[in-house]
Amino acid sequence: MLPTTTREAARRFGDAPAYVTPARWPLTYTDLDRCSDEVAAGLAHRGLREGDVLALVLPAGPEYLVAYLAAAKLGAVTTGVNDRLTPAEREAVLDRAGPRIVLALPELAPDRPEVVEVGRAAGVADLLAGLRVAGVTPPPLPDDPGRPVAIVFTSGTTGLPKGALYTNRQLAFITATDVGEGWGGGTRSFVGTSFAHLGFMTKLPGNLRRGGTNFMLERWRAADALRLVAEQRMATVAGVPTQLALMLREPDFDAYDLDSVRFVVAGGGPVTPGLVEEARERFGAPSPRATRAPRPAWGWGPPSTTRRRTPWSAWVGRTGASTSPSSTRTTGRWRGATSARSACGPRR
């Protein structure tokens, strides 16, 4: 669903800024569609096919974003390798993922034959320039809810990292849960987690449908996030619960003008009632009976990448309210590139 969503977002929102990079230059919705088409053509020329794995050893930035969209346009499966992992941990993830191609910054590139080094772009013109084939659009893929799209690896804190496989079916459900069938209505927000994180990998279609502007943070810091929210008059504050707690503990929290905030969203870990109540009070979120008004509200997202019956999303007007278990659950654990190829059928 990422390819069709990207193209439709470009048609609807055109030259509106979709993302603002850490270097503060914008990527429009048109840029995203065109650049990902051209990168898809370049990756196909290098042998990436439907069902193959593309690994991204990249920080949160435009290179990661466009490469993920490009791989989806080929029917390939993207896995992100958190750039903050140690070299040994990154190698362990790559060994498990079994990628056909690895895109990496020179300073992060492992010593593997499938590595293609890419530089940091200073603007749209040189974004993944070595991979792009100008003016080429890959052929559309047939609709397939079961086609694998992303592998999200756990942190490995309790053992070797495990990869959770997400298909079009899961991404479609997550998108429907987040934004329904509508388009537009997006505001300004920031992306505060690694792009290899579950949130970015699974919520990208919904973000594109909203048509808002997302600011990238290569390295998240509480003060930087609060400053960005205040300066850009952002309506949404989102992150993992630890990030939310760090923002609330920031010594200068009360000095920031946060009147623009309308939504506080947390996911990726347990959210305690105490954290909910403190965030509600200090960000100015509403009481339970006010959650239907156009005022700040609270939500949470998926707590992990494991296959378990866990609520996906909820507005916490009544703390703990949740939706029913659903097809948002992962397809299963990643067990090697052959599992994706068998799901996709014969190699093209």
C-alpha cells in the first residue's frame, strides 16, 4: 500500500512540504514520489527484486525515508538497522535479515559485499543521487495484502534481536486505525524515534495520508523537541513513554509556549496512569468528558513488535480504554529472506 499511498499523496498535496530534514531543507510530497521512483529504478538495476530484503544502516533522515518508499515500489522488504547499535549488534541484525543490498553511510558501513555506501544529501538534487535513474517509474505492483513490506527488529535486550514481519495487511489496518479512509487534516509534528523503530515503519502510510509536515530529528533530545514544538506551533507531541517523561522533566518545560499542542501520543512501551495524568495536566490535555472536543487528547500506540494480543490504539479519556485485538498483529517472526520470497511467489 505504500506505493499507491505515496502516489496519491503526491497528487493531492503536490509541493506542500511532507518532511523537513535535520539540515532543515524540505522534501515535498512530489519530491518523495519522484525520488523514490528513481531510486527504485536504480535498486532494480542493482538486482533488488520483489521479496528481496533491503537493509538500511542509516540515521533518521531523507535517505532512509526515500529508500524505504523505493523498496516498497519494487515489492522488496525493508529492514532498518538502528544506527545507534554497536557494530556487533548491527552485524547480528544483518545476519538475521539476509539482505540482498545494504545501504549505509560510510562511517556505518559494515564490511560486506552487498553494501552500497551513500552520502548525506544537502538537498533534493543530490538525495541518493548515485542510485537514481532520472525520469524512470517502476511498473505498478498488483494488489496483494500478504506482500511483506517491513521487518522490524527488537532491541535485543533479552537476547539476539528478533525480526517481526509486517505485510500490506498490517500496514493497512494500522493506517485505517490511525486516519480512517480520509485524506488531509495533518498539521506539523516531529519524528522523534529511530526510523528503524516500529512507529515510523508502520505509520508512514498514515502520515502521508494526513498531508502534514513532519520534522526529522536525527538525535532526539528533550529540549530540542520542546523547542521545535514551540517554534513550529506543532499540534502533536509523540514518542515513546520515556521520551514523554524526559520532556516533562526538562527543567525549562514551563518556559516553552505549548498552547498549540492538541494531541499527545505515546507508544512502544508501558504507559503508566501517573504519566498520563501528568502529561494531561502539563500539556493542557482535556478531562475525560472533553475528549470529543477539538482540544488536546491522549493516545497510545503499539507496545512492541512481538506477536501478542495487545491493544493497538486508544484515546485515553478513560485511562486504559482500548480497541479490540485485530489484524494489526505481526505476520510472524522473520526467519530469513526465503520466507518473503515464498510469500511473494516466483522471482521476477
